[in-house]
Amino acid sequence: MDDGHHEALAVLGAGTMGHSIALAAALAAWPVRLWGVSPRDLETARRRMLRKLDTLTEEGALPDAERGRVLARIDFTESQSWCVEGAALVVEATPEDLGHKQAFFRAVEPLCGPDAIIASNSSGLSPTAIFQQMTCPTRGLVMHFWNPAHLMPLVEVVPGHHTTRGTVSRALDSLRQMGKQAIVVRREVPGYLGNRLQYALFREAQYLLEQGVASAADIDLAAELTLGRRLGLTGPFRTADMGGLDVFHAISGYLFPSLSTEHESGSALRALVDQGALGEKAGRGFYAWSDEASRAMERTRERDLIRWWMRDRGSADA
């Protein structure tokens, strides 16, 4: 593992994404400071990191001796000013609310060094809007990491209207040093790339469920055992090339008119949300989630992602 010199990373937010982004950087030998709102918040983040490191070790992806060194690269703090002091890259991972993020960056910007890149881990909000209240929006951009950030290789870099090319270039260099594969979203669109693709699929899945075409479990299985197996190797355009563009053109012609064009969530999803059945975190959603089922699914997902992670690292080192 590379233990060379890296500039410091500050992560503001110790929740689901923040702790995993911090871990991703520490695995790449970056010194990291992680800010949380309370000691309890930070202790929860530490425990989640330890669990992820345990899984990496158990799966043979991380030497046992390295586990402690990775965690030692991360400083935990409740002080925002100390967290960002001297950091070359500041990544915010707080709730996905535009007003909150605008106020957050307005308060944090004066604490950052004059040359620091300031990034948001937003999942789809406009970077121009997020940073519009900053004094220097030229150094602001979105870095959308995917969950779990320590294993998912892709980061979407989304500049705003005021972001300079130099900021984008430095951000891409930082992500490469972190072992990530970064792509630049050339034009601001809600949801960027990944979430637009994900939610197009989710909209059609809801439609199929509500039309009684299949059960939620069978719709999931259809995605897992077809698209899920293939898209990891060939994206939509390469898949179309390999299948024959004449075939994809013909199928598009008769299939597109019947696809969902709904502009809001389906009634089944709305009903679950109204009932407080919010998925895994609430113990019930489209599926029932016991603690045992939740741990088993998380472990299964992490094991498969670790295999991809090891393959990606091998390809990068080759």
C-alpha cells in the first residue's frame, strides 16, 4: 500500500457517506480529519470503520497489520476549524438539502485555506446553487462518491457555472491519488449521471409493481440476474453495440411508448413512506428487515464489492 506523501483531506460529516469517504482516503494513505457533530456521532463512525476494516481483512483484501495503520491516519474531531485547517481538499457530507448546504458552506468557507478545493458530496443538487453564497465559488464543485465510498470506484465530478478548470483538474488529480475513477459531468443536470440512470430504472420498477406485472422480489431478481450481472462489464452503449444497434433500434421503437413517464413516486412507495416504513433503517419497506437480515445483506454486498475492489486495484497496478 502506498504510504507516500499526500495532501490532507478534511471530511465534514461522519454519517453514512462521510465515514466511508474518510476510510477510502485513509486506505489510499491520505491523512484525514473527520468532523462530526458530537462524540457519539464520531464513535459511531469509528465503529463502522472498524467493521468495514474487519471485513476487508477477513476477505483477504487488507493485511491484518495494515488495519491499525489505516485507522491511525484518521483524526476525529468536533471542531470544524481544526478539521479544515491546512486541508488541500474539503469534502462536505451532510444532509441533502439545498438550504442547509448553502448555509453550511457560507459558514465553513472562511475557515478553509485560500487554496483549498471545497467539494460537496451531493447526490444530485446543482453545484452552482450549492456554492452561490460563497465568496469564492470558483473553487467549489461536487464530488459525488457512491455508497459505500471505500469500495465503489466511481466519483462524479460536477463543476458549477463559476468553477475554474484549474479546480476541476486539481480535483481529478486528488481522486486519482485516492484510487478513484473520476468522470466529469459536463453540464449541470439534476441527479448527474448515475442517479439519473438509477432512478430511471427505479421508476420503471415501481410502474411494473403497481401494474401487477410481477412482485417486488421478482422485479429485483430480474434486475440482479440480467442487468446486474452484465452492466458491471458493459454499460448501456457498449451493451447496445454488442447486441446490435439494429436490434436495439427496433426494440426501442415498440418498447419506449409503453415505458413509464410518471413524474412522481408511485402510490406503493408513497404509502410505505406515509406509514413510516422507510426501508432497512425502519425495519420494514418493500421487504421486512430484521437486524439479522440487514447484517447478512450488508455482508453479502460488501463481499461482492470487495472482489470488484481487489480486481480494480489489480488493474490499476498492472
